[in-house]
Amino acid sequence: MTRQKILITGASSGLGAGMARAFAAKGRDLALCARRTDRLDELKAELADRHPNIKVAVAALDVNDHEAVPRVFGELAQEIGGLDRVIVNAGIGKGWPLGEGKPWANKATIETNLVAGLVQIETALEMFKKSGGGHLVLISSVLGNTGVPGGKAAYCASKAGMTSLGESLRAEYDKGPISITVLEPGYIESEMTARSASTMLMVDNETGVRAMVEAIEKEKGRAVVPRWPWAPLTQVMRLLPPKFTKHFA
Ligand SMILES: NC(=O)c1ccc[n+]([C@@H]2O[C@H](COP(=O)([O-])OP(=O)(O)OC[C@H]3O[C@@H](n4cnc5c(N)ncnc54)[C@H](OP(=O)(O)O)[C@@H]3O)[C@@H](O)[C@H]2O)c1
């Protein structure tokens, strides 16, 4: 099934902008949101230039403004004539070792990645139920499979929560009409990973996004991307004794 009308949150940079470019190249109509509207406007101009036949709508959205989420999703849907895929992608990687005096950084990560993720999920599901179906994609992380020492504890917890929400929804909508995909990316070049200490096994944005879009288009229930080396590594992550997980931090 071709999902023609796709909404992506966190589309102003990194994986969100990369997915927007990849879906635009496939001729899909796009609804793109994030806080940095200058970036969205630039992206819209680039896509309109390269793919003049698609519709691209952009809007300012802070996903932590929970009342704005259904309003902005609704406005964007109206602008492009409906939604049949929503990609919950907006996220941050702030964090500090727990108990070392920066709880606000850890709280911000859990609020943005998990609580605001939940609000986007609720909104998308309500819209899909009204329209008769759709494809909900949750961008989790391989780090949702483990805990790590240091500043990424809250990030790991936020992604474990996201994966768990996705697994519940996969069970809930086993027979449709809503299709659910939980994506667990490994390390892919983006603004977030540019700030990260770990560049282990990092792939460039285009390679990572290609693997993501392929799994999304196949509407896989749950997929680790890129598959190699991350699919076997996530199995290892789940079994590793805690002291060895520092290699993923
Ligand atoms: N890159 C990786 O290796 C990797 C691996 C696994 C999972 N992920 C996940 O992939 C997603 C995208 O991350 P990325 O790597 O592409 O990082 P990025 O380049 O920093 O992009 C993050 C995006 O999220 C948006 N965002 C952040 N806070 C927001 C808020 N409060 N409201 C609305 N939008 C917000 C940002 O837009 P504004 O700042 O303009 O709002 C930006 O567009 C995240 O969920 C991340 O956890 C990434």
C-alpha cells in the first residue's frame, strides 16, 4: 500500500529531514513540523524545487506543548488533504549522570522523547480511527534495549518506553486497521550524534535514512536499522552484564 500523505515530527534536521527528502523523492506529500521554522522553510523550498509535483506543508510545533499537537496535526492534515502515515520522530539527547545535579536535563529528555511521544501517538491514533486507518511509525533506538552508565540513562529509558508503547500497539492493532512500526536505529549521522561522544559504528545520514525508509515502506512491525551490524548487536546488548554496556554510552 502506498502511504501518500506523511507527517514527520522533528523534520528540521537529522533523520527527520533525511526521511522527508527520501519520501519526497518517492513522490509523497509531506507535512513537516518542528520548532525551527527557518529550517523547515528552507527544506520546503528545496523539496519544492526538486519535486514540484508534491505538496509540502510546514508548521511550527513544540511537541512539549501538548495542546498544540492535535491542533497542528489537524491543520497540517487539512493542508495536504489527510494523513495516512505519521512518523513520531522528534527527540533530544540531553542528559547527565543521575544524581549529579542536572535533573532538568534528564527530565527534558524523558518529557520530549516519551511523554510528548505519547501525546503524538494518541493524536495520530485518534485521527487514523476517524479516517479508517493509517500507519504509525515510532522512532525508538537500539539504546532502548539496554541501560548505559553516564549521561544517557534517561535517553535509554525514554527509548525503552517508546519501544514498549509500540509493542503494546502492535498487539492492540494486530488485525488492523492501523499498522504500527517500531524502528530502532543504530548510530546515524545527525545533529544529535554530532554532539555525542560515541561515533562507534556510525553511518552517514543518507545510508541510515535509506535503511529506515526501506523498513517503513515495508511496514515492518519492529526493525533495527541499519540491520548490519545493529541487529546482532542489539541481541548482545540485551544479554550484556551491566559493566560492559559502557561501550554503547
Ligand atoms: N541519529 C541517531 O543515531 C539516532 C539513533 C536512534 C534514534 N534516534 C532518534 O531519531 C530521532 C531524530 O533524531 P536525530 O538523530 O535526527 O537528531 P537531530 O538532528 O537533533 O533532530 C532532532 C529533531 O527533533 C526535533 N525536536 C527536538 N525537540 C523538539 C520539540 N520539543 N518539539 C518539536 N521538535 C523537536 C528537532 O527540531 P527543532 O529543534 O527544530 O524543534 C529536530 O528536527 C530522535 O527521536 C532520536 O532519538 C537517532
